[in-house]
Amino acid sequence: MIVKSYFVALKQYVRGYTKILPVFFILLLSFMVFADRVVIDFNTFVQQMQQRFGVSRVAVAKQWQAMLAHASKQTEQQQLLIVNDFFARNLRYQTDMQLWQQEDYWATPLETLGKGLGDCEDYAIAKYISLRALGVSDDKLRLIYVKAQVGGPASRQTQAHMVLGYFAQPNAQPLILDSLITKVLPAVKRTDLSPVFSFNSHGLWAANSTKSVANPTARLSRWRYILEQTRQEGVRW
């Protein structure tokens, strides 16, 4: 909406008010630069954590903030490891039915850290938002739905699973951040995972496709919920 209002203003003032154009372009450029980083208002986040999950869970919210502050001084490769390790240490796996009494519920980082529990989607979403808050470009990150092989190398049994993929370069083999294992490994070493589709804030891709096929918020109602709910919890997209 901010970008749209800029263009409306430009259209209104372009006749006879050309002096504002340099200011307009500076403001527009500034918006475009900062829009690519997720900003977390930790005052709002901590306040809601206390209200919804109690004083005892405020500590983990502040630990998340401290982790991001520390990771912000590191390289992107190090940031992946730091973020992955943080959630491995601070969350325990639990199914949606056990936790939310629903078959498939996508939790926000506030809900996940508030409970200290989550399933694969919750881990992946929290890591995604953390890395976006550190300034990692959306072009490098995708939440990936996969079929995960279970029961050993010879097994044909699979289950639906979600991981986070980091693409250092377009079309590169991604590094996989997973709730099943603590190591961050390249996709080529994760032969137990078969991609189904992937998405981020700007696109949705089928399997290994390199071209987005849809708007993720239009096609994925749970992702739309995450984007809307996290805004209320202090996350600015």
C-alpha cells in the first residue's frame, strides 16, 4: 500500500510540481532497500509472549532477540548454522494434533517459542523468519515441502515433511535446514528427501522448477495466515 500511495502521489503532482520528484525517488528507493529485510518489533513480541504464554516464556523470546543480534555480525553461512542450532536447542518436536488438536496447523514463531514445541512446518517457518530478519534475501530462501523417506535406506515408506532451503546462487543446490537432523547439509546429500513444491513470500515453485507458478498467498491459506498473524505479533514484512 505504501508503494501504491507513492505512485498515486506522483501522478497527482507530476504536473507543475516537478521539484518533488527527487524527494519522491529518494523515498521510493529507501522503501525498496529496507522492504527486503523483515523487521521484528521485540517490544511487541515480548509483550505478547508474556500475555499469551506467561512470564516464564519471556526469556526464550529475549534469547531469540540476542541470537539474532549475535548472528547479524556473522557471514550468511554462519547465520544458517546459528539459526538452525538455536531452534534445535530450544524446541522439541510435537505433532499438530497433540499440540493444537488439529491435523495441520502452521504456527507463528511466537506460538512455537511460546509452547517450546512444534512440528516440521513450525521449525521451518521460524528459521525462515529469523534469516529474513538477518537480511538474507527472499530469493535465497524457500520453504520446501518434501516426501521424506522413513524406515531406512531400503524403505519405500514416505511421509509429508517441510524443510527450509538456502540457495547461495540462483539454481544452485540448496543447503537444507531440517528439524529431523541437526546438521545443515546440501540437498545432494539428502537423498531421503524428494521435493514436491516450495515457496517463499514472493513465489511458489513445483518440485525442481526454476519458474514460479503462482502467488503463494493466493494458493496457500496457511501461509497467508502466517503473514497476517505475524504482523500482529511484531513482525514487519
